Amino acid sequence: MAGTNFKQQIAAALANENLSRALSRFASDYVVSRERIYANKDFGALREEISEAKRRAAGNMEALAARFAEAVSARGAVVFYAASAREARDYIVKLASERGVKTVVKSKSMASEEIHLNESLAVAGVEVVETDLGERIIQLCGQRPSHMVMPAIHMTRQEVAGIFSREGGESLPPDDIGRLVKVARKRLRQKFLTADMGISGANIAVAETGTVIMVTNEGNGRLTTTLPPLHVIIVGLEKLVEKFEDAVPILEALPRSATAQAITSYVTFITGTSEAVDLDGNMAVKELHVVLLDNGRKELSRDPVFKEALQCIRCASCLNVCPVFQQIGGHVFGHVYTGGIGTILTAFFHGLEASEKIQSLCIGCERCKEFCPGKIDIPRLILELRKRVADKKGLPLFTRLVLKGVLPRKKLFHGALRLASRAQGPLVNKKKGTVNLPPFLGGGELKDLPSLASRPLRVRAGQSAACRPHTAAGKKRVGFFAGCLVDFVYPEIGESVEKVLKAAGFEYVFLPGQTCCGYPARQMGDPVTMMELARQNLSAVKDATIECLMTPCPTCTHALKNVYPSLLKEDTLYGELAQKTAQAVYDFADFIYRNVGKQKDLPFKPLKKKVTYHDSCHLKRSLGVFEQPRELLKLAGADLREMNGADECCGFGGSYLIKYPNISGKILDKKLKNILDTGAELVAVECPGCLMQLNRGLAGKANNGVEVKFLASLLAESLCR
Amino acid sequence: MTLAEQNRPADTLCDELYEEFKNKAQLLSAAVYRYRSYKEAAQAIGGLVSAQKAQKVAVEPAPMLAPLELKSVLAGKLADLEKGDVRRAAGELDMGVVFFNAAIAETGTLVFDASPLKSRLLSMLPPVCVAVGNTSGLVATFRQAILSYAGKNVSLPSYLALVSGPSRTADIERVLTVGVHGPGELHVIFIDEMGGA
């Protein structure tokens, strides 16, 4: 669980307007330019090639390391195998002192940052000069990179001018970027020409040829590897690929995914030693050392789940599209590798405890997964990390009490919710239908939560004549799985679904035995409780006479369709039922559009309103449903207005809202701006979580009367008018 | 290469590749020219030197550049890199002239076997780089260019360099600025005439 210090760091990051402004602006530009640069490339095919090559290499890491070492030695290099960060550091520091090195020029190398090389060299009296402009800025002001590809993205030109002015003892104009770059060129050129050692990293290392490939824009990589007579390359074992041709798809994807370039200015293939000039100015053969760095990578390659992280090519697109990263940047992550993939790498390179807090930053929107050129399921890996942290450290007492003691006991859980709905009375704002909890119940920062319904859907379903199951011959019986939010907070959504279903000629069957789908438990690192809840829900499905199942909650749909089958794979009693059920689960919009929408035979009365549609994370990315709701809105006569970033998270994220209300709030603000910018009167959503979040947001804002409506409710209204 | 491409006259394909290269390289702020003969190219280089008011120029001693006979064109402005510290000397140049082995149309990229130190120094240290090569060195795609080195193993150049446009950075407020460490100007000259040693 996040500690006070960590929360303070987050608060500080959120308060840094330069950081969030720079990151948000980049994030919106990035998506557009990335798409443009991939226009003539098949991203799907590229990521297949990359993941295949990287998977093959990771599965064969030791053999490839040996092959690489042999090949590069044959071309004159000295290879050192470093099992740990300390071994790598010690080797390089010893080499520097043996050769009498006074100045080192470095081109950007995350591996060198990972092993804290600069500090060790400085202790040994060696001057280390970072030559990548961003890294140099960061080095001069004693900060840390805020982004893996753009280390100084959080700084303004004025700040940089100040830093360079102090460095050179001359006063530089505060807003002339061209001048600043010229100054950096001049000062660093002197360092390049006098340095005795160059240190660089690698983007790819080809085992069969002993080739190290570097991708850069500034050209500092070429100078670092050309000018000093002594060169050290630090190669993390995960950079290895088997064959020369394996590098091709990585080189095609890396610049496109990292900076939306088809190619960077310089791509350099170094195979062994080459001509150089020694310190006296005479022609010589360069002395080349390659440090092969393990430091947790082999352990990663042996892990059945986490080995997938080795498919990373360090493009940082998972950072660029992450709604959380856009708000807080990289500093909060505490180590060199940041964002989604950084969270996993940190756990292996710096220890599980180093990732204990940062793993909780993932909101689970799954957007990074769509963009990853290495085809890594980053959200799944973070979830697994969360589970391992929970297994090792144990869940916090209150969380454990709820997850283990209350949630699996259906009667107790539902009884507690009923009790709470009566107890909330004095706290409810009847006009808004919201409740502000006192701080000791997790309120405080969290305003305008929806109040619990006085009568949940499960009670209404049993009592209202309209909802009572009746068997009409020939009608398809559709089971309704409400999910907790619809059942206990928004029962009217269930009734809207029922209206639309009936109008479309289906039978609506509320499953009385249903309970929480269990997804929140898994999100908190407790898949065991989710398994128990899955069995309870599958029993409820078994007990009902239905032909298919529909839910109004994308997270429940995702759980039933995608999570239950793998979770219960080994379960002899429920495994098969989980598979069968998964085949028969539909989201509301998907079901209606499939069965009736296409034939346009629902008697809609045109809505005639400007409507914008917000994609729920799970509905779009886990279930692939995004066209159907838009088509239904059009059929219902809505004037559909697309917003910017319609599929970007609203900041709800289930328990995330309670854990990180301030991050959630910032993500929500961005979403609200995109909504209001469309000039729509209505926002249609298809997820009760998004509904709750957007309602909260609009309640606290000058909102021009914009309303949030559930798609089913909109359709029901349009049908019944 | 598709069958249609194979059946097309070689010079038509060459024209198309050149046009694509030119478009792509110009987008990366490189200047691109094409000349029929070495003689014309040499005159053009002389013109660039005058236009740039370059006082010190050096030419990579590559056999493929010999037919340019730049000694006569650049009389008095050619720097001697044979004596003393070549790093320092290259650092004082106004312009470097280097040979490129191949060019990639898809990305506007030049491919250099930069194993000879001077190829690297002359293309990186002076503020202006003039890269000269044969039009026949054009290939269509990045993939094609890289794969032509696959399987070479022992004969793989020790320093293979791909260059696309001048040196650039966007590290301060993401504003694109050229000429940060390498050249701020890249001039690419294609010569149709086959020659060189």
C-alpha cells in the first residue's frame, strides 16, 4: 500500500504544471503522429515479428550471450560478463583507473543508469559527461530523467537557459532554444575531443555477428563511439537477438513507436574494433570492451509469466499513452525504468520491494497493451506483480477483511450493502442523488459519490410485475447479470435494459444467485477470492434456464468472458461451465446491435440531441466493442459528436478512485474537457463505473448542462417516448 | 522487386527511387541533387563551397571519389589530414566530403561503410557534410538495405552507419533543432555516371 512519502511525491508531481502540461501535450501529439508514421506499415505484422524474435532470444539467453561474446571477441573486443550491477560497475571503474582515464563521454545508456555507473566513476575521480542533450541538462542540474526517451521533457527553455548560464558562467537569453543547442554543441565538442573513454549503451545486440546497434538522433552516439580511443559498450542481456535479420522489425518499430519517426538521424552498427586516434593523435586500433549485463535478466527469462517483459524494445510508448503517466511523469517511479514496463523491470533489476508501491499506480485501462510493439500484456504482468507483492507482504487488514471475509459470503455482502443504503440517509444529497462520506470512511477528497439505491435491482426484479420472469413460447431467454453497481446503485439501468430487450422480442431473466464478479479482488492482488466468486456466479448461471447472458457492465463482461475461463482452467467442477458461459456472454450494445440493430427494426423516436460517446476501457480494449454503441446511437437519431481521446480512461478504475483520488481527479478533468469541447448535450456511456465518475465530475464543474446517460437508458427513453 | 518492376527499364526505376529518396530526405531537411557526370558533380561541389564561404574542406580518400578530381576544384581550400591529429584537424573544418555506399528511398537514408575513420570524422565533425554516391546505389526499402548485410558475418563492416538528414534534437521543449552534435547541413549528391576505382 502506498506510504505517506510516496503519496507526497505524487502530490508534488501533480502540482508540477510544467510536467503535466508537457506530458499531456506530447501525449496528444504522439498518438496522431505515431498513427501517421505507421500509415504504410503493418503494425500487427511488425509486432508479431518482434515478439517472436525477442521471445526466441529470451528463451535462449545464455547461449546467445556466449555466441555474441565469441563473435565480438573474434572482431577484437574484450567481453566481460557482469552478473550484477556491482560487477559491471567495478569492471568499468577498474578499467578507467588502469588506463589513467580522466574524462568519460557517455551517450544515453539506461543500463549505465541502472547500475549507477556515473556515481562510481565520480568517486574514482573520473569526470563523466553525459552528451545526449536531455541527459546533459538533467546531469547539470542534478535531477533525474522524467521520461525514458525524453529525459528533460519536464523542463522549460527558461530553466535550461539558467542551467547552461550557470555552467558556463555567461548569461544566456532565456528563450532562444537554437542558441542553447549551439552552446551545448560547442561545450560538449570540447569534451568529445579530449575525452579518454567513451561509454555507450545498445538498442540491439546481434549474437551471430557480434554487432551492437545504436539508434540516436543527435549524433552524440557516433561521436562517443568514434572519438575516444577506448570504448565501453554496456549491453543488457535482453538486447540480444539471434540473427542479423531479427534486428529489422525492431529497427522499423522503435523510432516509429518512440518518437513517431520513420528512422532516426543515425542508426549505427558496430561490429568489433575499428580505426581510431590515440591520445597523442596517432592512428590506432580502438580498444573496445563489451560489458554483458545480467543483473536480474536471467531470472526474468526463467520466470514463466514475467519473461514476456523481455520482449520490450524500450520505445516508451506504454508511458506515452498511459493516463496516469501523463499526470505524474517518471520521477515518482524512483528508478531509471518508468511507466508500465518500468514497473516490471524495476521489480527484477532492483528487487520486488522497489516495485511494491509503483505497481499500484496502474489504473488497469489496458491502453498500453494496444500500442506495445513487443506485444507485451503489460497490465496482466502488473496484476501478477500485484499478486506477488500481496502474497509476500500480505494485504492490508481492512482490504483482507473485505476480500476474504465479506465478499465471498454473498448474504453478508449483500446484507451489508442493504444496511449501508439505510445508514447513508443523513449523508445523502437528495437533489443530486449523491453522498459525501466522512473522511474516516474514505471520503474527504472524494466528493459526490452516488448514493446506494434504496431498493436494489435484485429486490425490484423479484417484485415488479414487469420484471417477473414469464416464459413466452419462442422467445429467446436472455439472462441478466447486473454487476454490483447496477444492482445496488443504478437499478434503473437494469430496468432500461429490460425495456429494450423486451421491445426487441427477448425474454429478460434476472439471475437471482448472482454476486460480485470478483474482478476488483483480482485487481487488488487476490485472484483466489475472484475464483470463489466465479464459482458462485457460474452456479447462478447453471441454475437459470437461459440461452445467453448479458451484462451492462464491461468489467463484468470481461470477467465472465475473458478471465473466468483461464482462472478456472484447472477446476474440474466449473472449468467447462466457465468456457461455455464465456461463449454466451454479451455486452448490452453488442447484443442489441447484433440481434436487432442491423435490421433497424426497433421503433426508435429520434433523439435529436447532440451526443458524444465515451468508450469504457474494458469495453473497447478487452471486448472490442466500440462501433456497435455508436451505430445504435445513430439509429436512435442522435447527432453523434466524437470527442478527442474518446477511448482514454475517465479515471475511475474501481478501487483506484479511493486509493489515488487526486490522480483519478486529474485524469477526469482531462476527460471532462474533451467532453465539453464537443458541445454535446449528452455523454453516452456503457459502463456504470464511467457513469459514476463522469457524474461526479460534471456535478463539481460548470458543465453547461451536459448530462451523462447510460446507453441502455437513452435507447429505452427513445423507445418509450 | 515485383515482376512489373523487373520488366521496367532500369533507368525508370532509378528515377522513381531517386524521386522518393529526394522527397523523404528533404522532409528531414537534407538537400538532394543528381548529376549525370562526375564533372558536373565536382562543379556543383565547388559551387557549394563558394556558397558556404567554406575555407577549409576535406575529402575522404575513398577510391570512388577520385574521379571527382576535387583537388583542382577546391584548390587552396583543401585541408591536409595526413599529418598530425586527424580528430583535431577534422574538428576545424568547414565542410567534409564523404562517399556513401547506398541510399534508401523509403526513408531518405544514406548507408555508409564507415569503417575508415575519416568517413566518420568528415561526416560528423564539420558543420556541413556533403555526401556523394552513385545513383545505382539506391534501394527501395529499409528492409532490403539491412537484409543485404545479413549473412555477411566476417565481412560485415566494423562500423556501418545509416544517416538520415542532419543531426537533430528535440530535447528542449520538444522543439526540433538541427546541428546539435553532428552537421547542421547535409547535402546529398547522386552521380549517374559509373566510375571510380
